[in-house]
Amino acid sequence: MIFARVIGTVVSTQKDENLNGMKLLLCKETDASGKPLNTYHVAVDAVQAGEGDFVLVAYGSSARMTDVTRNAPIDAVIMAIIDDVQLAE
């Protein structure tokens, strides 16, 4: 899993039928404190995230294990909205 910030929406009218009804969000990878990194990802939203939300993104076969993404041709899923991160000093 990685930390990311939702920065936009991806709209696709022509797509695999197993993606119909799924919201695609553009995410910018961050460090644990929310500082932006230089990596972007498109992820299926499984938790009703929105622009500006700090989220956890899962990749690979793990991305296809949520109720929303099961059997869909995806590689990334937003599977949690982060409320707080507590770092040990």
C-alpha cells in the first residue's frame, strides 16, 4: 500500500465492460506526512473518496480483492481514506 492524495478524476466513455460504474481517480503519491512525490496513479475508488482526500492505494493482485473491484481488469484501488497518521519520533 502507498500513501496518495486524490488530485482529479479520469473520465473514460469507452472501457472494458467490467469497469462500467467504477469511478477512476487520479492520485499523486505522497510520503507518510502527505508531502507530494513525483509519481501519479489512476486508481478505482472503492471507498467514495474525492478530490483532496489523503488515501491508501493498493496495487497488483491486491487491488482486485475488494468487493467493488473483484474480477475487474485493474491494477490500483483506493481502499481507505486516511484520517490520521501517527509517526513515532
